[in-house]
Amino acid sequence: RCGCPLSPPPPFLSPGRTRNLLRIGVIEKPLWFDVYVAFPPLREPVYRVPRPRYGKVKDVIPPIFYQEDEVRARFYRIYGSGPRPFNLLQSNYKSTCERFVEKFNELKEEGKIEEEKLFEETGKALLASGIILQRRG
């Protein structure tokens, strides 16, 4: 609402609540209050949030999945998070998983390796560059 003294009460400030706040001196009397008392509505206004009546509530936000999420999930399932914690103090720090995903996407864009062998070949490529991956278990 505009906040001017002539505007009707917002839903959170009902006339009964306004009366109580006036009585204890929290707010000044708005101009509409005298009119409301002189001409009350036939039925007390009820403020409700409309809800769907039938069926399940539909989720309006669709789940967001990126292609690299599947690679990350498979990486953590096979290799785990590693022996060392993430170093969040360095702004340019890349985890082993992040390096794996980058290498995976790089090899995928080249298109020389089949889709089934791409995950294993990414592990071999990281091993060749000096990053050792240890399987869980």
C-alpha cells in the first residue's frame, strides 16, 4: 500500500489489532480508523492466503541438473572426497573432483573417446598429469 493515512489497513494490521496498538500507544491513530468505527462493515474482513483445494501442491521450481552433476556424483561414488579437506582459504583452489570434471569435459569435446570409456580415460589422463586417484573401499 502507499502508506498514506487514508489508505485502508494492510492485511497484517486489522482494525482489532489497530485498536489494541492504539490503546497501548504504539501507533498514532490513522485517519481511516474513525470512519471504520462509524461505519463498520457488515461482515468482518478475513484475510486468507488462497490455497489450491484439490490435488497435490505443484512444485513451481523445476529441479536443476547440469551434465557435470552426473560426473561429480559418479566421481564421489567411486573415489570419495579424498584424504584431505578442501582448502577454502585459497580463492583459486580447485578440488580433485573439479579437475576431474574439467578434464572429463575436455576429453568429451575432443570426441576421440567413446562415452563408456570416457570416465576411465579421464582418470588415466589425470594420473598422467600427476594427480593420483584412490578408489573407495
